[in-house]
Amino acid sequence: MGYYHELGEFERDVLKELCSIGTGNAATSLSEILAQPISMQVPSLDVISPEEMPDNLGGPELEKVVVFAYLTGKYPSRFLILFSVEEAKSIAEVLIRQKVEGLDFNDHKQEMVRSVLLEIGNIIISSYVSAIGNMINAPMIQSAPQIKYDILGSIVDEFCIESASESNELLLLKNEFVTAEREILFDIIFMPTEESFLSIMQKLKGE
Amino acid sequence: MNEAGNKLKVLIADDAIFMRTMIRDILEKNGYEVVGEASTGKEAVEKYQRLQPDLVTMDIVMPGMGGIEAVKAIMKIDPNGKILMCSAMGQKALVIEAIQAGAKDFVVKPFQPSSVIEAITRILEG
């Protein structure tokens, strides 16, 4: 059991509200960039350990596209956004107006596909960072994002486990957006350090 | 167009090829000439000196030298330099820093073509 489980009902509600605002920002941004109206379902929020993450998202061998960024400054945290391969290809196809057969970020011919997905991930992460910054009225400093296409087991090892000493919990937010033509599904992982999480919660409660 | 009837020259600085392509498309459709692209702040400063654009669109977060450092370096070279910052949501503090460093305006990604053109017109006519 970690710090999230020690939160009271009110604090959990505040956290859910924060996630909803971030998701709202993300829907607005995606709608603008895809030039399509987007409606959103209420995101589901879970708190799990990094070790539980692969099974929670389909199994350690499942391939995902991950965009990763971290926050520096007073509230150090990590953000990951995960797309299924099909979702990533389909988003890229809309934006580059070309069929994407397979994904290979080492292939220079796919530089544009990689760049589209990196930027979409960056814009979505910024939507959540902005929600936190506005709600706690504090400047948030976000790193340049990175992108990777790998199996979930490796993604956890690379982006989550190395910070096990900082945090033994992560917030997993499953999002579902709907356009006129299709659904857009993606998962967000927010990993603040314990100190960072407690400071954010204190600020949210106005302490 | 400038007073001599030539297209106004713009340099695009962004580490994402997708964003550079999108901005280029917006600019070219609206009568601007894109004279160069840069993917880092350092490259933007070098190309600014060499290409002498009328305006630069500058991403804030880029690997190596970022957009704010690049604004500072360009303003040292040309105190009349005209720079439009392109920021993601939630970068208010960085946008303020860039404006204090000499950038003239900003747009927030993802942006509509009209907001980019309006900001550029304001800067170039201001």
C-alpha cells in the first residue's frame, strides 16, 4: 500500500477532477490537430505498481508506441502516453494523409510518422501538465519528449522500474475519445515522486 | 510582401519535422517564403545569421539549445529580430521568459492556421 491508498474520499475526488480536466484539454487539442469534433468518455483512473502495468494493458509481450516526458522543478514526475500499434498507425495516417503499413522508427522513410506521433504525444502530455499547473497555480517545466516502439515489458523496464526508488505507484488513466468516424483509445501514466505527489495534493486542497 | 514587392522570408525552428511541415504549409499558402528550417536552437541562430529572415517561428522545447536560449542569442545579433514563439499548453512560464528575452508574440500548439497568420501579421506590422 502506498501514498495514494492513504488518500481520503475528497482527495481522490480532487485527483479525478484533475484527470478529467487534463483529458478535456487533450480532447480539445486533438480535435484541433485532427480537425474533427471529438467527444470524450469519463476516463477511468487506477493506481497500480509498475510491475502490474503490463498485465493491466494487455500483457508484457504486447507492442505499444510510448511517448515519454518528465517534469523537472518543484514537482518531478514522469508522464507516459501509450498507443496501440493500430491506433498509432491510424492517427499518423490521418495527419500525413498516407497509408502506414508497419511501424519502424529506425527506418528514415518513417521519420514523418515518428514525428507526428511524438508531437501528438507531446501535445497530449502538455494537456495534462497544463491542467496540473493551472490547478495548483504553479509553473510546470516539461522536458523534450521521447518516443519508442517496443513491448510493454521493455517499456516498463526502461521508463518505470528505474524510478522504483522514487515511487512504487503510478496513476493509470484509460481514455476513450470518439470522433464521427471512430474511437481513439490511449492510456496515460503519471508517475510523480512521492514528495511531488504529496505537494501537488496539498496545493490542490489549498493548504 | 515587403515594400519592394518581395515575399517576406521566414525561418522555422522546431525539432519535429511534422510541425515544421505543418507551419511551412500554413506560411506558403499565405504568401510567405520559407527560407530555412532548423531543428535545434543552435541551428536556428546559425541560419538566422546566414539567411537573415524577416521573422522566425521558434519552438520552445528543443534538444540541446532550446528556443529561449536561441531567442537570447538572436536578439544579441539583431536587437530588431522578430520572433514568434510556438509553445505547447502549460508552458506559460517559459513563454513569459521568451517574451522577456525579446520574442514578440506566441501561439499555443496545436494551432489553427489563422492564429499563426494573425500573430505573424501583428508582429510584422507592429
